[in-house]
Amino acid sequence: MNKKELVALFAEKGNFETKVEAEKKLMAFLDTVEESLIKTGEVNFIGWGKWEVKEKAARTGRNPQTGKKIKIPAKKAISFKVGKKLSENVNK
């Protein structure tokens, strides 16, 4: 599902008057999740899932084209752990 399809479904489910209004609300939600991840490092919806910022250590890797060793710098990555309710609903 792409953004356009998600907005259309969100507009329908949320009973919004226009898709533009639905897109603004959806983007506000996503911006809030992003800000929360930046500030606190996690967003948790009990039963649905949890986004969490994790630190990835610097490491040595290989360039797949040349086989040369390269240094991969440390970075932050976002992980998502699915909640029980969402997992059960998807697996019905």
C-alpha cells in the first residue's frame, strides 16, 4: 500500500470530509511519532506495537563489488516490534 492508498483508506475509515483533511491528520500523526522517537527514543501502542531507536555500533564490512573491507560508522536505527493483538489479527 502506498501513501495515496493509505490516505484514501484513512479518509474512508475516519469519516473525513476530504482526502486533503485526512492526509493532514495522518501526516500530523506521523510527525508526532517521529518527534517522539527523536525526543524519547520510543513510541509504544500496547497491543499494536512499539517503535524504538537503537544504537548500532561501528563495524567493519565488505564492499560486495570489490571485496575490500570498509568501515561502517555507528548510527541510530529504528526497530519495530509487533504487539500481540496486531500479530494475532494479521495471522487470522
